[in-house]
Amino acid sequence: QVQLVESGGGLVQPGERLRVSCVASGPTSGYYSIGWFRQAPGKDREGVSCISRGDGSTLYADSVKGRFTISRDNTKNTVYLQMNSLKTEDPAVYYCAAGWGTIPCGGRSKSAPIRDDDYDYWGRGTQVTVSS
């Protein structure tokens, strides 16, 4: 099993930046790709970004490409999502999730969307609010 704990959410103004973190624990956590998802009230959950367990390759949803950056620190078992130039359409609960192997993050295709049904373990989420 993998346990995931998110942190770093908060309230920022449009155009500002925020970094959320996801700490993964468990004996097999190193075998999982990590994805970030978000869900706003009344909307479907959206795959935002992911980082592969293999070569560390990354994927981004078009809605955040160029503004968000995912990275990982293996020494801390932590995956970060740096969010810059936040917009009023970005507020949501942000979740990190773990999916076995590389399929969940680009394993099928580098252009494939990030699918939540590829992920097995989920954190409880952290709220991001963007408001002036």
C-alpha cells in the first residue's frame, strides 16, 4: 500500500504562485507514478500533471501547461506541484495519487490524458483558492 499526504494549499490572488506537496510512504511507493488531480465544485475531476516512476518524465494538462511544474525529491519521497500565474479557473481541491508502474503517466502515449482510473491510491486533498 501507499499512503499519500498533500499539503501547501491556501488562498492566493490571481497571478500569484503556490506550491503543493505530496509525501508518499509505504514499502512499495517507489514503484508508483504520481499524479496530481483537481476537482472543483460541480465539475469532474481533472488530471493536471504526473511524473513517471521510471525516467521521471512528466505530463501536463493543456489547461496548466507552461504554468505548472511537477517535480520530485526522491530523498524525501515527495512530489511537488509548482503553480505559477494562478488563474480564477484554477481553484479546486488538489489531490495526489499513486499508480503502479509507468502506464499512469505516459506509458501508453506521451499525448494520452492523465486518467484517474489508472491510479490506485489517493490522498485527501488540499484546497487551493484563487481570489482577489
